[in-house]
Amino acid sequence: MRVAIAQLSTSVDKFANLEKAIEYISKAKGLGADFVILPEFFMALATPKSGVLPVDVAEPLDGPFVTGLMEAARQNEIYVVCGLYESKPDDQKRAYNTTVLINRSGQLVHSYRKTHLYDAFSYHESDTIIPGDNQYKIVETEFGKIGLMVCYELRFPEIARQFALQEADILVVPAGWVAGPMKEDHWQTLIRARAIENTLFVCGANLVGDIFTGRSVIVDPMGVIQASGGEEETLILSDIDLDRIQRVRGKLPSVKNRKPEFYPTI
């Protein structure tokens, strides 16, 4: 299985962003990728500095942005993961921060609304984003079991553990990780920690440009960085050997060795 991360910058023009997504989906396929992962809210740059709010650009999941991604996935016969803003008809001030997973036939097989919002480091994502209330469920594919979580949710190990208990093989983490003191270190440390403690692959696809750090990364179940990016736009590729999971778990059965009877119910 070959995974590509499209580490890209985004702009306020969601139609230009869709064209860029389609371009990189095609590039990933040309390099033999089975999956291509785009960052969180790649649909549009809706930050305090941009002058655009998520609700201004949000669409339903049957809108032109997701429809365009579905057609690109179908034409290239590749799985596509991408972050966007999903509209809610009865909320005129906020939108969902949603990630979609589209299969190689161009079908939308899963959508995940970010549940843990980035109300930290003097930022208040909840001012413009509606928190999701969806459950954390794996998606079964011919390449293994996939779990989706988004950006700030890396800081909550309970989320990744729920996927591990469902025998996930790969965690896919689209992100718009914001620059700041120690932030780049946190990003890669948390991705490696989630991989090591759950003995699975983690693919972190981050934005670049504006306020974002880049440094996208693919980490194996032993915490080894298989591929990583810098601060520029790039396409990062890595082959994922799912047998590696079983070999690691044979040496390090930490998930199997859990003793939940000793854990308090919170």
C-alpha cells in the first residue's frame, strides 16, 4: 500500500483550492499511490487574518467541492482524504470542520466532524466551528482499517486508543497545525507517541504557508519516521507494510496487555 501526503498551502479561493487538490490527486496516482491525504480545512483559508469565516465558504457534502474530489478519486482510482467546512442550515454563524474519506470508485464512504476543537494557545476554534458529536469508528478498506482524527485531537490519547481497540491499522490525521513556541516539536512528538502506544501507522498531513508549520510525517508502529516534509509544498510518499503491525505487536503487545479493570471510569 502506497500513501501520499499532499502537504499544501491553501487560499481564500476554494475553487482554486479544488483545482490544486485535483492536480495533486493526479500527481499522487502517477507516483503509484493508493491513498492521497490532504490537510485539514484545505477547502479554504478561513483564519482571523484572512477575513473569511468558515461559514462563508462552507458547503453541504453534496456540494461542488466534495463532488469535485469524488470525481477526481474516481478518475484516478485512488482513495482521497480531505478536510473542508461543512454547512449546517440552521446555523448562520458557524460550520463543521469535516474530513471526508472517498474511495477509489468515487464514493463518499465516511465523513468525520471534528469533535475536540482548538480552544487553546489563545485561539478559540469554537467561535466559528460547531463541535461534532460523531463516534470514532474505523473504515474498512481493502488496504486495512482506517481511523480518522483531526489536528488538535492528537493531544487526546483516548481518541487514538478507541481506534486501536477496533484494531485500526492506520490513523489518518489531517491538520492545520499552527506555528508557535514548541509547536513543531509537539506535532511530531504526539504523532510518534500515538503510533508507539497503539502500535499502528500514523499519517499526519499538515498545511504549509500562512500560520502553519508543515512537517507532515508518516510514522510506523514502532515510532520510526518513514517519510517527512519540511516547510514547503510537497508530495510525501511512503509504502506501508501492514505485516509490520503484526511483527511489532508480536514484540510489543501493549494494547493486548491493557488491564481496563484497573482504570477508573471517567
